Amino acid sequence: QGCTKTMENIHQFACKSTLLHAFTSFIKIACFLFSIQTVFFFHTHLCFLFFNFCFPFLGWMPCVFIPNPCPVLEFELRKAKETIQALRANLTKAAEHEVPLQERKNYKSSPEIQEPIKPLEKRALNFLVNEFLLKNNYKLTSITFSDENDDQDFELWDDVGLNIPKPPDLLQLYRDFGNHQVTAKDLVDVASGVEEDELEALTPVLGTILPPTLDTLQPVENSLLVQKLEDKISLLNNEKWSLMEQIRRLESEMDFLKNEHFAVPAVCDLVQPSLDQSPHKDSKDSGQSAVVNSSDEGINKNIHLPVSDAVDSTTPKENSSDSFPQREREGIPSSSPSSKSTVHFDKPNRKLSPAFHQALLSFCRMSADSRLGSEVSRIADSEKSVMLMLGRCLPHIVPNVLLAKREELIPLILCTACLHPEPKERDQLLHILFNLIKRPDDEQRQMILTGCVAFARHVGPTRVEAELLPQCWEQINHKYPERRLLVAESCGALAPYLPKEIRSSLVLSMLQQMLMEDKADLVREAVIKSLGIIMGYIDDPDKYQQGFELLLSALGDPSERVVSATHQVFLPAYAAWTTELGNLQSHLIPTLLNKIEKLLREGEHGLDEHKLHMYLSALQSLIPSLFALVLQNAPFSSKAKLHGEVPQIEVTRFPRPMSPLQDVSTIIGSREQLAVLLQLYDYQLEHEGTTGWESLLWVVNQLLPQLIEIVGKINVTSTACVHEFSRFFWRLCRTFGKIFTNTKTFKNILIILDSSAGNGVLTKATVPIYATGVLTCYIQEEDRKLLVGFLEDVMTLLSLSHAPLDSLKASFVELGANPAYHELLLTVLWYGVVHTSALVRCTAARMFELTLRGMSEALVDKRVAPALVTLSSDPEFSVRIATIPAFGTIMETVIQRELLERVKMQLASFLEDPQYQDQHSLHTEIIKTFGRVGPNAEPRFRDEFVIPHLHKLALVNNLQIVDSKRLDIATHLFEAYSALSCCFISEDLMVNHFLPGLRCLRTDMEHLSPEHEVILSSMIKECEQKVENKNVQEPQGSMSIAASLVSEDTKTKFLNKMGQLTTSGAMLANVFQRKK
């Protein structure tokens, strides 16, 4: 009965024409704040009255009636009773476990002590944790967790006992942590302007609905409800400000219309409906009603008017300026037309009534009952209004713009995000910015980054942290690499505009996570570049070790792009920070050297050349930073002043840097300042020495000795290691200058070479690295003479002492890779050719083989061939034999026919001259050379010379009576035939020489090596079968028997047999080698 009486009072209140629109607004707010379902099913009588008396005045909700609501209401009543019983049970249980009041006071008085968890809180958290485990595939853990909480049903949220909606999952709660902040000012603004007498009509309904809900929820969990209501209040308060500004503008327009007695066409369609509903007694009431009605109809589909606004807008006042509280009017900038120049329109000289004018203009087809119509009908007349309008419209504009043209919206989005007063709208706009393009290309990403930097400069570090960084964090694991690439690039671009605590914590952690987890090379490359920028701004010494670990991870990345970016950006930036901390010479460089030494100790049986390259290349990239440190800490650094004419720096003074960050002039500050320092540096080294120069003394007394010691430990036969250390020493000497190289580097290395016991050091990698890394730094005539003399001395000492020639070979290989040193090497070899010692001449003959690759045919014809011919007629047989590999290399690399004929004649003399018939070592060397160069030699030379002479050698070997020599020749023949079997061989050559040679070789292997005999029998059988098939079938094109030997069946059988052998595989590596 109380509810019935209340609704009748509301009906009488609503039927008054002057309060019609206020009642309408209130009903809308009630349905918004308390869901329509709650009002509908709260009481049957209330439901009936509510729809009969209220809904006819609502233009936005249909009047739907249930013919027989009793079954539905009975069901709802039964469900409500069950819920009440469950809540009572939970409340009883919670009361039993509730912490005593005194204990709660103790917890409040001691903030460091956490309040114990409540039973209901525990059940809710259990449900959320189990849900998180299931979503992330921790199924076994979820089962165990459920077993440990067998008193709870994890399938149904209602089992928790809370009669409230289920909260978001744990991940969403974590991401939204700290985002809900409601200031005290917001709470005061919501309540402002509301008086008790204005809420008299609302008290019965609110008193009926609210107390049961609050009484039910308060013992359970007040904090969640309060938080939810605060969020709603904040949202409604923001909307209130927007509506108040619109109402004030419309009121000003109505005042203008009343004064001019003329209806403006822009608002005629909004005012007409209210004029048609009921006549008003005075123009002031009519204007007020029109304003409220037009604002309601224009915005009812987009926003909900707060309670305070509804009351304020429906209470009649003396004038429109008093319709809002004083502080609200002061907080809103005036937007009335009177604040600007008044716009006057020509009035017609007619006597038509305003109502007729309005009815006439109503035929203009204008729309204000839609979102877009509402936006179009109100023109923004202030900056704030423009920002609010853009914030409302941009989310609807962006999805309808073509993807290829969306970057045109970036300036508009950024300006709105910068100036919009509402945080949530700004967050939405920045979210649109980062999701503007599905897969932004490089140019589009650059445009977005430019906008982000402009935004950061405008708003400051606090808003960058609060608004931009969350957008990056949300997309750190996006499925598209272009979006993750945008995140990585944003972290670097925004680094200068972030708070320093965030730079060294959150941003650094984000980049570290992407470096470790991202699979895309482009993303990791961008991460490295951003890390370099972060290292240029970070100032927390505690992050030094974390930066070093990131540096090692980046250097060891499998992608060449990432490693290159590390050397270009990350490493120089980190080195600059290390220099400021004083750790370059005390930690960074020594740590890398220690890692190299450890690698060499552990890699005696197999060196990890990749890691060695990683550490050594890092040291090489640190040389410019080290030299800059030496200059900046020099005794003359205080004297380096720019005055007068600045000396010029030679273009070739420094090696070409990999990036501008490795340019010494960039590190110092300017090229002019570097020129002055270099002039003082050379003078100091030449005249005053290094006394008191701690940074340079560290290089001379600690760095160089440790490097030379490491060089002595590496394997001289490892071409890669020799090359890496050679490049390092070359760059070190070129950077520190010629005076330093001649007085410090030479001195340290020569001391090691001269003080060594015997010639042990001459056989190590110290020789090639000194020759190719130090002596080649400068190319003047005296420098070249120094290099020639060193190589001649090493060749003489190693030859006379019968020491291994690996160090000399490594030097020739490294120098021979550069054509500029070919003439120099030939000068050294000619010294050996004319040497009085046969040992030296033999060494020179063997070195020719290493220098021929890559040498021009002109040099080979004019310088190499005469020297080899001279050595081939040497009195010592060993010298003659040593020339055979070099002759073979000429046959492999040269195409000049005259030169090939000369080589062919020389080799034929070795094979046919009677004085060489018993030279077992000569025959062995020739067979090895034929097997090595045969597959790559000129085809005519192979067909006319190599294969026939192999056949002759196989025949002669059948007559050998010494089994050891016979087996040695047979083994080398087997490897040679294996290499030649995959070459193109004509049918006649196959029948006349290749097959007979294989049969002779099989005869030797039957007695000496049965396992080889099995393979040879299979090869002979296949060749014979192919020859027979060729004779039966018609020839097809130019296909030969040899080509058929490379069928899959033959290769499979051949390789299976070869895998069973234990002989050397040196020659077998060339089996499937193609001609170059």
C-alpha cells in the first residue's frame, strides 16, 4: 500500500505541466542507477503503476506489459528467498570468523601489519585464482587447488556467497591496478547544488529501494560497492559538466530569441515538439521547457543526466542565470553568444506570428534525434567545447577511414588527447592512436612516433608515464610484429621525456622482456636501439650490471641484424655510461678479456669460434671509447683550447667507424676539439712520454701484455681466430696512432719474440697477427720494408730449424686475401727462391700454392711461373717436389692456354723423365694434386692429361713389390678416382682409361685393403652396366655415361660404402665438389 501511494503521488507530481520534463529526467536517471529489472520485479503493484503512469512520458522506452506476471513474479520471489537464505548462511559464517574489534583496531594502528583475510574474500580469491589457472593451461595445478578447497564449487560464482556481479579476471585486475582514482573535489562537485527540498519527491522511492540493497551488501563487502559507485559518480560528474555547458548555451540562445521575437532556424526543430505538447502561460516558462526538452531529446541516446543535473534543470528559478549553483557557474567558461560579438539577422517586414514561422520552418528536414545530428546541431564556441566534441566524434570517425589514409588522423587525435580535460577520453584516444593501423609500415610508425614525442613534450613526464606507457605495455605481446615493433621504438623515442625512475625500471624491464622473448628479428633490433637510447639517459649505477647482462645477451643473439644494432647503438651508449662510472678500464674491458681467456682454456679440443668472435668484436667496438678516455684524461687535456687555426685531421687517421657513435670526434664533442687533442697527444708521446698518464699506462702495461698472452694461446691453424685478432690489432694501432704503434706496440711484441726460448713463439699465432695486424697498419715504403724483412726472417728461421710452417702459412693466407699485398709476398718468396739453403727454397716453393688463389694471371705469368720453373730444376729433389702443388693450383685457377701448356709440360717431365721413376714421394704428390685439382681443372687438361696419367700410375703400381709403398699409392689413387668419378667423362675416356685404371686399382686393393676392394667392385660394375646400356639404347642428347653414374642409386651405394672406411677423408671432401 505504501508503494501504491507513493506511485500515485509521483503520478500527480508528474502530471503537472511545469514539472513534466523534470519527472521525465528523474525516471531516466532512476532506470540508469538502479537497473530496470530491479524496479520491475520489486513489487507487483509498484510495477503496474510504474509502467502505466511513467512510461507514456518516456520517448526512449517502449511500454511493454506482461499479460500474466504472476508466474514470473513467483519464480523471482522464490529465487530471492533462496538468495536471502544463502546470504544469511554466509553472513552467519562470516560473523563466526570475524576478527574482534580490538584486534581490528590494532591492525589499523599498525599499517605494517596486514589485516587477515575474511572468509568471503578468501572464497572470491580462490575462484579467481582457479579461473586464472584454467585459462592459462595450469590444469594439474587447478585440480590440486580444487582438491585443497573441496568445500567450494569452482564451477559457479554464486557459490562464493556474494550477491554481486562477478569481478574481472586476475589479469584485468592487475592491468587496471591504480587506474581508479577519484579525487575529493569530484565527490564535492557531485553533491553540489542539491538541497533537501529538491529531493522530497525522490525520498519515497529511494527509501524503498536502496536500504535493503545496502543493508544486504554492507556486511559482505563495502569496498567493492563503494569503488563501483565512485566510478559511476566520476563518470556522471564528467557528463554533468558537459550538459551544463550545453544547457547554458541553449538558455542564452532562448534569451536571444525572446529579445528578438524571432526563432533561429538552427533550433526550430528542437523547440517545436515542446510547443506542440502544451501551451505555457509565460515566455519564461516556455523558454525553460524548450531548453530542457531539446537537450533531453538531443542527447538521450548518448549520455545519462546525473541526479544533481536533473534536479537543477527541473527547478524553476527567477532567471536562467540562477538555475545552477554559484561555484558551478564560475567553473564553466561562458559560451553565450553575448560574450562575443552578437550576430544579427535581417528581420522580414511581415506580420506573421512566431508560431507560424516555427511551423513553417519545421518543414526544413533537419535531424537532432541522433548522435550525429546532436553533434551537428550544436556548434562549439570555445576551445574546451571543441576538445569535447572531438573526443566524442573521433572514435566514430576512425573506423570509417581507409587504412592507407588513417595516418592523416594522427595530428587530430594527438591534439585532442593533449587538450581533452577527461582522463578516460584521453586514454581512449591514445588507445585509438596505437591501434590506428592494423600493421603499420615503417613510414606510418615514424609518423606515430613523431606524434608521441610531440605529445610527450607538450604534456610532461607525469602524463607520459600515466597515459602513453600503458598503451605500450598493452601491446608488448601483440600478435603482429609491426605492433610490437611500434612498442619497442616508442620506448626509445619516449625515453627523454619519462621520469628517470621509470626509465631505469619499467621501461628497462619492458625492453628486457622483449629482447628475451620476442621471436622477430626486426623487433629485437628495435629493442636494442631503444636500449641504447635508454643507456644514454639512465643515471642509476645499480643498473650497470643489468646493462652488462643485456649487452652479452644482445651480442649473442642469433640474428646478424640484432648484433649489428648492438655494435652500432647499444654498445657505444653503454660504453659512454661505463666511462662516466669509471668502469671501462676497471671492469668492462677486463671482463671481456677474462671471458676470452676462459674460452681458450676450455676450448683446447674444440674452440667455440662464435663466442670468441662475439667477445673480440665487442672489444673492437670499445676501442674508440678507450682512446677518447685516454685523450680526456691526458695531462694536456686542460691545455686543449680552441684558438687560432685548428689543424686538420687526416682522412685516413682513424678507421672508418661502424656508426656515428663510434666516431672519436663524436665522443669527444667536435672534430676541432679532437684535432687539438691529437696534436698535443702526438707531441706528448714523442717528447714527454707517458709519465703520470694513468689511462694510457693501463693500455701499455696491462691491456697490451694480456692481449699478446692471449694471442699466444690461440690455434694458429684457425683462420677465423687469426683474422679476428688481426683486425682487432689493426684497428687498435690505427686508432692510437703511428707513434704509439712504433714505440709501444712494436716494443711489447718484439720483446716477446726475442725473449722466447728457441723458436717456440714463431710457430704460434703471434707471428701472423703481428705481421697482418700491426705491420700492415701503415703503407709507407719504410713500413712495407719492415713487413718484408719480418716475413723473410720468419721463413728463414722456421726453415732452418725444421719447425712447422703453420704460422708462416697463416700470414701468407691472411695477407694474400688482399690483392694490395701480392707484390710484397712475391718479393718475399723470390728471396726464398734465390736463398742458398735448400730448406728455405723448399719452403718458398710450398708458399707459392697459398699466394696463387686470387692473384691476377698477369702476375702468375710474369712472376710466379718463372720462379716455379727455376725451382723445378733445383738440384734438390725435395725442392722440385715442393713445386708440384703450386703447378696444380695454376691448373685449377688459370685459363690462359699458353700458361697451362707450360705447366702441363713441366708436370709431364716429372712423370716421364726416367730419373723420377723411383721417386715415390714425387708420384704421391702428383696423385694428391691430381685428386685435388682434377674436378675443378680445365676439362681438356683433365681428359687429356690427368685421367690417362692416373691410369699409367695405377698400372705401374701393380708392379710395385714394396707393400707399404704400393698401399700408399693405391690409397691416394682411390681418393683421386673417387673425386673424379662425379666429373663429366666422355664414353671413350671411360672405356679406355677410367675403367682400366679402376680395375688396376682393384687388383691392388684385393691384396692390401679388402674394404676398398668392395667399393671399387661396385663402382666398376655400375660403370660397366652403364656402358652396356648405352650401347643398346639410342643416345639421348649429349648425356654421357659419366652423367648416369650420379644417379640416386649409385650415389646411395657409394656413400654407404664410403662411410665404412677409416682412411683419411681429406681427398673425399672433394668428391661432390663442383667446378668453380
